[in-house]
Amino acid sequence: MVQQWYVVRSRADGQYLVARLRPDPDQPPQPYLIVFSEHADALTYLNRQAPDLAPKFAVESLTQPQLPGLIKRWSYVGIAIVEDAWTPTLKFATL
């Protein structure tokens, strides 16, 4: 079975929601695509972290094979998997 992921995308400009990790203070932050394992977790994250902005975003689904192409096209370093939408807790990974 193919892994399904959910991402958050701006309705205004099509940009994806990213986390910017700065492993070295002398370097610019590195963008990671934020992904959720459940559609409901993506909605929870939006409604908890930015309730006034939530209507400006849409949740889209992606399959695991689609991720490498999307990451390359948008020049992301990897993905930031949301482990807990309430906290939020992220796990950073490269593909």
C-alpha cells in the first residue's frame, strides 16, 4: 500500500506550508515541506495554530511517490512530519 500524506497549501499563491530549520546560525534557514499523516491532523494544525488564517489554506493529499518530485521542484531540503498537531511536534527527514 502506498503511503498517503497531506500538505497545506495557500489558496492565494499556491505556496506550501513549510518549516524553516536553521542548523547553522551563519547559514540561511532550510525549507522543509510540512506533511501530515491524516487529513484531520492538517485541519487541527491550521485551526489551532492560525484559526484566523485557516480559510486561506487548503489541505491536499499526496502519495509517497509524488514527494520527491515536489521537493525537487520547490527546492525543499526534505519533509517535516507533524507527529502531534496540538503541540506541534515535527520530525525532520530527507528523502
